[in-house]
Amino acid sequence: MNAKLLFIFCLSLITWGGFATLSAQEKPPAEAEPAPSPISSEQAEKPERPTHEFSRAWLEDRAQALAEQPYQVRRIDDESPLGQLSYDDYKRIQFERGATIWRREDRNFRVTPLHPGFLFKTPVNLNLVVGGVSRRILYTTDIFNYDNDLTAVKQTDVEGYSGFSVTHPINTDTKWDEFLVFQGGTYFRAVGQTNWYGLSARGLAINTAKPKGEEFPEFTDFWIERPREGAERLVVHALMQSRSATGAFTFSATPGEHTRVDVDSVIYPRTDIPHFGIAPLTSMFLLSPLDSSRFDDFRPAVHDSDGLLMVKSNGERIWRSLANPQRLQVSAFVDSNPRGFGLMQRKRSFQDFDDIEARYHLRPSAWVTPKGDWGEGHVELIEIPTREEIHDNIVAFWQPKRAMRQGQPYPFSYTLHFGSQAPLGAYPGKIVSTAAGKTLGTENQRSFVIDYAADELPSDVNVSASTSSGQITGHINKVVEETGRLRVVVNFAPGDEDLAELRVALTVNDRPWGETWLYRWTR
């Protein structure tokens, strides 16, 4: 298995709501009496712990200074007991529930440090910030429970954790559910109400899908601000490091129906970086009614996300249905100062997936709203072939037109929303499903079936369907009485072509209506 995909796969299994070591299903009830906490906030503030004054300005100065120094990062030895941990052994290490930070305090958030080892071989420094002062949360095995045959793992000396997760009564007032986790590289995941973990976000992507190989920056240090009593927002700062860049990040997380994460970042390149991604999102797409013939699977669909949604600067809404191609695909959607983009999961019925374990219909969508002027560039979509759902094979991010130059700071700020829908409000012509199959009565044609939803469907719709190669042989549109949706069917004859970019746009009274549908067909 490709090392990158193995990393993402194992990260997914460890943090998904249905399989998480610290999943909501495994947490004790809120009324349970907690055990004494080895790392309560009072202990984390002891003067013998590494301590310093902390501010956002201090973090930026630190990141900028490190960018002028040779890249150095601590690693757990691959041959050590921690480095040799298997996935199954890693899952057997259980956190001591009573050790959750702030559990005995009247605060709306509780933090759980995560064990190092397995794939997570960069020790991460966790710090609590109280009153502008940072104090280290020292690594201790006293907050974990180990099986007898993991004694060597327990005795291995290490200088940090692998990350942390955060719980909050996001679904009910009496149950603390995990809604946010930072672990591995610059990966983090969040969910809105009723969601299970699915796609993930990252701090920065470098050289994704490029021939020289992808570089994975890492968050090496976190500073978690202690929230005021009753506060609805948690603020987390992070230091990013890699061979090509350092970075200062601040995440302000507000859980809710759509969990909001405001991200303020500054990147300091150590070298010129032409290929990089801002606000990268990583997801999984295996099959859907668009193309399921290659898979012997009883489920009608298997994916964390089924489409890329983009709102361009001119207000046009573009829906690009995802694919699991035979070969690596990279698509670019050029714009200047986009209004937003994201990977969406629009299938919300159990019957859409018929999966009683993965619960794909509960996976969140993620929506990126830029702040300020992002300038010229493109949203890049990468689709990696896969035969199994264990691989995260979809990546989307904003690629600025200009390269980052060594020695210059590059600030980027944006808001991420995780939830069942993109927070765009209601609008007509939302694409809710796409399917494809052989056109009846033909030998080498395919029909694409696109359903649109609106409170009031127009009676007179003009369909504009085009293709980069092959031929559009016809199209129809009709309101389906049984569903109350507008259905557009486009017939496509590829001829001898192996690839075609398909586009469908609708107008009503000569004005654009609904989302523009895009799809890359490959043989």
C-alpha cells in the first residue's frame, strides 16, 4: 500500500466516530464520578513545567525564526516499541477517562491527550495557556491503560503526545461527544450535530500529486487556551514545521449544528514553493450510481463526499461530481477571490448507502469561506484511483497563481464549517443526485441523469449541455411528480475518445438557474 494512503487510512480508522478509541459511544455518562485526574489544569500549571509568556505575536515570531534555521524534527525510532506498534495494539491502549483536562471544572470543553506511536512518530508538545502564560502538559503513561503484553510500550521514554481530541455536549446537554481532533501531520477533523467523522482538513498541502512526491508538514506544538466558564468557543494555536516551510496557525472552534472553525495562518517558506494548497480537504470516494459497474458491492454508494461545490467570484455555483478514476486525475477550476468551496456529502438517507456500520449518510460536509483577498488561482481537485474504501483518495484545495517565495510571510485566513449541509442558505436548483448508465437502444452511449431540487420548480427550463470531446446526442428535462424534483437527462456518445469533460447549465428566461453540473468521464 502506498505510504501516504496507509497513513491516511489508519488516521481515518483511529478517529472515525464509529471506530474511534475515544468515540462518543465509549465515553462515560456525564454524571459518572470521575477518577482523580493526573493532568488536571491545576497540575498542568505547576511552575516546574516548561513555562513562558504566550501570544499570537510570539507564535508568529517563533515560526519566522525557525524558517531561517535548518529543519529539525524529533522522531520516534521505528525500531522502538512505540515505533513497532501495530494498529490493533495501538487501539488496545485506552485513555484513563478520569484524566480528561477540565473535567472537574465548569467549562464547555474537555481535552484528551492522544498516545504517541504506531504511525504517529512525531512527539507533539501540548501546552495550556492561562492568562497569557503557557505551561507544558508533560507526557505521562499514568493516564493510559495498557495490556500486560504492552509493558515495553509503557516503559518507552518519549517527550510528547501524538495530538488531542475535544469533547463538548454538542448533541444533548447531558452527553459529552467528541467533535474535534488534531492528530497526525497537520490533519484535523470536526463534526456537526449528529455527524460521524468522515473527511478531514489539513493546515497546508505541499506538492500533492506531483512527480517529486508529496511533502507532509506537521503540527509539532499546540497551545490550547483555557476557555472562560460558559464560553462557546475553544481557541487552539499550532506551530507547523516541514522541510519547505514553517507556519503559525490559530483555530477558533465553535461546535454546533454546523461546527465552525475559524483559521488564521501565516506561512513562512524556507524555500520557494510553487505547488501548495491552502485549506486542503481530504476525503474518500469509492463508488456511486455514476459508475458502480467496476465493483462487486451490495451497497449502492460508498463515499464520504460525493461532490466538489464551488461558488465563484461572479456568483456561479459549480457542482463537480466526484469520480474514482482508472488513472490519477487532476482538475483546476480557475477563479479570482472565490466565495467558497468544499467537499459535500449530499446523500443523507440510509437507503442511499445501505450500510449499517460505516453510516456514510451521517458523514459531514466541509465548506471553506475565504477571508480577505486570496487573489488569482484555482481550486484544485485530485482524484486518486482506489479499489478499497480504506483509502482517502480525494483532495481539494486553493492553489494561488503565484508561488510562495523564500523569506516572505504569506497570511491566509478562512472559515471552515463541518456539518450536514454547506451553510449557504436555501437557493433554487441544488443538484441532489447524479446517476449514469448505458443509453437504451444504443451500443456505445451513456445517459447522465441529474436531479435538481427547489421550492418552486420553473415550468420552462433551457438546457445547455456540452462536452470537450465525443458528442451530446440529446437531452430532456421533466419534473418528476413522485420526488418533486427537476430531472435532466443528457445522452453522450464518446465515439473513440477516452476522456471527456461534460458540462450542463440551466437557464430560465435567459437567466442562469441552479448549479452548473460538471463531470469528467473516462473510459
